[in-house]
Amino acid sequence: MTPPRTSVLDDISFCHLVVGVTDMDRALTFYRDVLGMDIVFETLISGEPFDAVLHASRKQEGRVVGGLLGGLMVELLSLGASPTETKPARRAITGIHNVSLSVTDLDDTYRRITAAGHRADQEPFEIGGVRMFFVKDPDGTPVEFIELPDGARSTYEMYRGVTLRMGPE
């Protein structure tokens, strides 16, 4: 029998998926109107934490619309102005942007991740009561560690008050 593997973190729950889009209205027509995404929040974003994650040399501004889709929180992320008809889409901000993992103690997670030799893109920061920080995986994909308010473990639970169980109990 193989002994159980140990890891740096032992309290992770999948949180949400971020999809970069070039035109938010067009994306909403698809995700909301075609797929039935139930919109639960919309916010404008800007500032240094996002610049660090995106390796931007200038202040990024954008819009995030989050919704529940098939029991999963999906956040649509649009940066800058909508592209013009003559300008090709910027592939760097489209598609799946990052993986988000929910933890119960963000400060402890930050300490453990950095102690294990992984450099965070920034120290934990807060937006609307939700605390987070990002670390790159070996291929450069951002992994977001997030602590939700009031002990919620998923954004589904945060917005609907229902515990969402994924995988074996």
C-alpha cells in the first residue's frame, strides 16, 4: 500500500474559473443568454494587484462579471476598451485566465506557499470583502488563492447560501 502523499496545503476547495474575453457584451450574450449563466455580480477593476498578475507595464482597467453556470462560478474578465472591428483580439487576455482555489486562512496559505519557495505576485489584497493573492504555476498560469467572507468555501455558497460539494465526500 502506498502511503498518502503530503503537500504544503491541506485545505483547498475549487473556487471559480476566470475566462478572459475581448468584448463583454458579446460574451454575456453567449454565457448568459445562450448558456443560462445566472449573473450574481459585476465590478470594475484597476490597480497594481491586477497589473502584477497580468505583467502589465501600465495601469490596467477592466470589468468582471461573475455568474453561476452549472453549479460553478464563472467570472468573465474584460480588460481595456472593446476591440474595434479592424483590430484582432488580444489572445493574451482571452480564454481561461486563471485557476482559483478557496482556502480558509489566506495569511497562512500565503506563508506556506512562500515558505515552499514560490514567489507570490503580490501580498494578499481585498476586493469587496474577498481576500486573494496569485502565484504562477511552472508554465506561468496564474493560480489564485482566495478567502471568502463569513467562512464560505465557494462563490456558489457565498452568493446562494448553499454549500456546494464537489468530488467525493
